[in-house]
Amino acid sequence: MRYFPAMRVVGLVVLPGSRMFDVAVATEVWGVDRTSSGVGVFELRICAPGRRGVDLSPAGAMRATHGLDGLADCDLVVVPGREDPHAAVPPSVLAALRAAHERGAVVASLCSGAFTVAAAGLLDGRPATTHWLLLDELERAAPRVEVRRDVLFTEADGVFTSAGVAGGVDLCLHLVRQAWGTEVASALARRMVTPPVREGGQHQYVEAPLPRRPDRPDIASIVDWAVRRLDEPIGVADLAARSGMSERTFHRAFRAATGSTPGRWLLLQRLRHAQRLLETTDLSVERIAGRAGLGTAANLRRRMRAEFGVGPAAYRRTFRPAA
């Protein structure tokens, strides 16, 4: 996943029937002054055709601050979902979305907003997701889109889509993280009282939850135990032993509960801890690798480049000032 320059000017495209929750997520992330907490400064523009007010769904209305010309110099354009994802989109909106992407702005849809972005042709040949109940409809409506069914968000060439409802929160925090760094995104998540990162895909919210047994720790407690010991050489075998399950059974139970394999989850926790240390300390890369449980600086460099496309030194240069 590549990093993007600071997204300071954000345009929110509102249309009749825009989902109030999606609109609220975008305004909560980019429309609240949190500079005292080291987040921002952001400028949020509410953009609608003709600068007209629109009715939201399921209730309420919103007054636009800008017409579609307000998108002309935005760093990020956010497209919320609509009550009827198949509702016609004005040609002027489709043209404005295409123009924004062509000049290099990031375009991000929340939930069923993927249908609007697809109507503009921005998802052709690109991966996309939406609410799990609408995935089949998206495939039928936009056959050239590579629909991803088990992810919380997607990105390709600066076009993002998110899964349903709370998936929009995940994507918005991810966008802040990509532009401003892990520490800033974590500070924002704390202010919003939400996890800075959720692992796994949408299927974890569709399948039956993992049953608890009183004679073994549940997955959540094992996750908490592991996060407190990232500097220790713990592995999947240690997690399975603590759960009282065989490794094979634990692997299935962990994936059912989180949507991720235990090995993949543990690696990502170590890398994110390393990111925080790179942003907030002057520790050497070697010491950070040790504290994150990744052993050597060479291993940390290899893992970060594979996962994020950037090494620790470049990451620190990019995000230490923002933090």
C-alpha cells in the first residue's frame, strides 16, 4: 500500500438519499478541529450540484457549502453511500469525479458509494468492495469491477472503496494513516473511541461468533496477552498453547473469530508497533526491530518493504515530522 501526501482539503459529495451514517463518519473525521491533539488541520467542503441542500437517509438534511467546483482542488474526494445504490447519478457529478481522479486527487467511496464511483468508470479493472449484502448487485451493475468479498477496504491507483457501515470508519482512519502516519491516526481513533485498525474481512460479521468455553481463554484475551508481549519471541505455537487448543484447531478458531490467520495477525501487530516507534522515538532501527519482536534490522526492513512498500528509514523521514 503506497502512502499519499497530506490530505488537507477534503470534498464530501452529497446527493439526494446519501446515507446519514456515511456523511457523519466523514464529517467526524475531517470536519472537527482536533489540532490541539495533533490531528489536522483539515478543510472539509460539502459539495452538491448547484450548491443545493439535500435530504439524507434515513432522516435529516444537509446544506452544501460548495457546488461541484469545490472539488477542483481537493486532495481527497469522499463519496458516501445512498439509500438506493442504483439511483441515477447526475452526469455533472460523474464528470467531476473523473476530473478529480485524473488530476491526482484520491477518490474514496463509503459503503454503497462504490456504485456511484463505478458509474463514473473509476472502478473499471480495479478491485472494489461494498456492504456484503450488496456485493452480488455490484458485480451485476459493474461487471468490469474486480469485486473483493472479504476485505474491509480496497485501493488501486488512488481509488478506494470500503465495506458496509463501520467499514467506512476503517477506511477513513486508514486514509489518515496513509497521509499522516500511524501515531496521528491512532490519536484520532482514540478521540473517536474506536479501534485504530481492525483485522480481517467482512465475513467475520456474517458468520456465527466463536463460542466461548469456560475452561479456556477466549480469542480476545489471547490477543490482549500477545499485544503486551510483542517484544518477546512468541509465535503461533505459544498462542495455541495458551488457548488450550491444538495448533490446527486454534488456527481455525482464530480465523473464524478475526478473519485473519494467527501468524499474519501477529506479524502485522509487530510491524505496526515498529511504525509507532519509528514515529515517536529516536531508537535505532536495530533496537526497534528487537522491541517489535522482529529480531534484526534486516528482517524489519524486509518485512516493511514487503508489507508497506517502504523501509524503516524512509518511513521515519516521512512520518516523524507529522507525528
